[in-house]
Amino acid sequence: MSGIEIKSAREIDAMRASCQMAAETLVLVGEKLRAGMTTEEINTIVHEDTIRRGATPSPLNYHGFPKSVCTSVNEVVCHGIPGPYVLVNGDIINVDVTTYYGGFHGDTSATFFIGTPSPEARHVTDVARRALDIGIEQVREGARIGDIGAAIEEYVHAQGCGVVRDYVGHGIGRKFHTDPQVPHYKIARTAPNPRMKAGMIFTIEPMVNLGGWEVELDASDKWTVRTKDRKLSAQFEHTVLVTRTGCEVLTKRAKLLKHSEERDLFTELT
Ligand code: MF3
Ligand code: CO
Ligand code: CO
């Protein structure tokens, strides 16, 4: 038995709407990114686009988070706070958009290249993108939550990268973060490992490090998470619905992301 919520058809429709808003805002951000821009300007774009839609940015004031979006640059793993930092050529940046609309949250993120990435930056970003796809491929009724992390970890390690253990995917709906926890690593045989059922909705959001998996929380702002070895980290996130035969990616984008090279998904366009 598990207490993971099974959404009704109406709740699923509402989740489609909030997730599509988050996806569209993320596409918009990708189109506006450039060297010379501050992460504060990204916050303004996300905030204004969300409000314009009659929605609310979920991060703002969430457990005291001070901004409307997370912007995580280079060695920042997640929960970067937008501010005066000016993006420079070669940076990678994860922008994590969560939109609250019609009583439901939709959560999605991507890592973007500012100008030309180094081979290392490209590698860690490509591995993170593929890791999310591999996680999504495990989703179907009857599979176990643990199958997701097992497949992701095997792939990420084979690429010579580390996968973060301190932060996991999560159930989502009327609440931003709820059951189940969705680890991106292989869990112990004794750990809880619920079966997926049609109507469950959760995120998959692997954080992939170029070096080790260890992370550190910023002692002064208590939000910014960095790699312990200060090597690069990249992340992609989707909100997914479990179906009888597989899954529906609720935050699937109608358009290719600019500055993020989604080659695997859109080979026909490249
Ligand atoms: N969007 C993040 C996630 O994927 C959570 C951000 S919480 C915040 O779960 F407070 F930092 F916004
Ligand atoms: Co999330
Ligand atoms: Co997110």
C-alpha cells in the first residue's frame, strides 16, 4: 500500500494546463538568454510571463525562497537565487520554472548554453538531458519508482559523471512537493519502492555532476547548492503522468528549446 495520490481526469486536465504554462515560460526564457544578462533579468522575465498568464510563480516565498525562479549557473547544482550575476560566454545555466495555475503546480527545468560551451560543459549537459529521457523511459503502470534511479545511475556512471543524492524528484499537484520521492540513484533493497499506478504524477529531475555526487549548501543564503568539488553540474526536469502503457510528459514543449540543443529529441530538425 502507498499513500501516493491518484489524480482524477479533471485533476489531470488541470495539471496539463499548469504544466504547459511552465513549459511555455521555459521556452520563452531560452529565447531571451544571452551573455551580458543578469540572472535577475531572467527572474523578471519568468515573473512577468507567469503573472500575465493569470498564474503565480510557485518558488516565490516557498519556504522563504526570495525569487520567482531558480537560476543555477555552472557549479551551482540547484536552487540558485537570481541576482546581480552577469552571464558570460561559456556559462551553463539551469532555469527551473514552476507555475501555479488553477490550483495545481507544474514544474520543469532545462540547462542552457550561454554562447559556446566548453567540451566539459557540453558533456555534462548532454548527459543530464539523456539521463532525464532514460528516467522517463522507465515510467509505466506496474514499474517501480526505484527503476527510474537505477537506470539513470547506470547511464550517468558509464559516462564518467556523478548523480546528486541529496535532492530528488517528487510528487506534485495541489502541493509543490509531495509523495513519492523519486531518487535519481539506485536505492537500497530495503528502501521504500512503490509501484507506479496510472494517474500518479511526479517529477524526474536528475542533477548530473561532472565530478563527484557530493554537494554543499551555501552557509549564508541557505538555498544555493554547489558541487563540493566545484565542478560543473547540469539538470533537466519534467513533470510526468503515469499511464497504463507508459507516460505522458505533461511539461513537454511544443517548440525546440533555444540554446539547449535538444538533438536527441529533434534529430529531424538538425
Ligand atoms: N523547482 C524546484 C524543484 O524542482 C524546487 C525549487 S524550491 C525553491 O523541485 F524554493 F527553491 F523555489
Ligand atoms: Co521539481
Ligand atoms: Co523544478
